[in-house]
Amino acid sequence: MRSAITTSAVLMLIPMTVQAQAPDRGAGQGSVFFGPGGVSGGSATTASVHFGGNAEVLVYKGLAVGPEIGYLAPWHSMSDGIGVLSANGSYNFFPRRAEQKAVPFVTGGYTLFFRSGTANGFNFGGGVNWWFKPKVGLRLEFRDQVWPGRYSSAAHFFEFRVGVALR
């Protein structure tokens, strides 16, 4: 497991060293999304759906930071959902190059789950923004929101997101 993590980290860092063009610092982008997925905890998995939006600003080369907010619910009972607020960092490969249509990214950060109370968690994922116009694109992403269990196993809220990306 340790060698897989090390290999992944090295592969993600290589593009940072060969980037030929500096991105526009302070350039922002965001998206609205729909994410069908599932909730897995213990031995059960239930279908879920997540709606939301995010924003991010490039702070250095492909490194970006920004918030995300959404509503995550079981597919069969939308009124039993929870709010999800995240503070994330991401790395966008080849950001802000006019000729670059597909911009892959990885992301992760802190997650706050809320309803009648709150719980802390984290999230990670990755995907691609496909810019079919200069300021409008399609965002495809896999994301896992993790609610660590204190006395039991963690709950994973995994989803495959489809959204509209704007910059």
C-alpha cells in the first residue's frame, strides 16, 4: 500500500515540474453538479444522490483552493439527507492553457456533515474538466466523502459527478 501511494504521488508531481506556461494567478472557476452514487458503511450499501456547487481559485501554478456546498441524500428518501460543506485543495494539470481542452485534476480536503448536529470528515477524488468553450465546460468527477466512525467502521459517500464547469 505504501509503495502504491508513493508511486501515485510521484506521478502526480511530475507534471508540475514540466509545465511550460504559468497560469493566471487568481483565476477562478466553479461548477454545479449532480452526483449519483452510494453510501457504504459496515456491510450495507445504499444508493444516494448529491447535488451541489463549488468554486476555486488558482493560487500557484495548478494548485487551487476553494469551498463546496451540497445536499446528499438516500436515493429512496430525499428528505432524509444531510448538508455537506467542504474546504478543499486541488491540483489542476495544465491549467489555463487556451489550447488545453481536457484539464484533469485531483482534489481532497476537510468535510463538515450537518443536519441537526455536525460531524467532521474528509474527502478525496479526481476527474476532468472538458472545456468545449472558453468559459463553459463539462466536469466529470469521482468523489468519496468519508465520515470516520468513532466506534464503528467509517461511512463512505462515493459518487460519480456530472456537472457544468464555468470560468
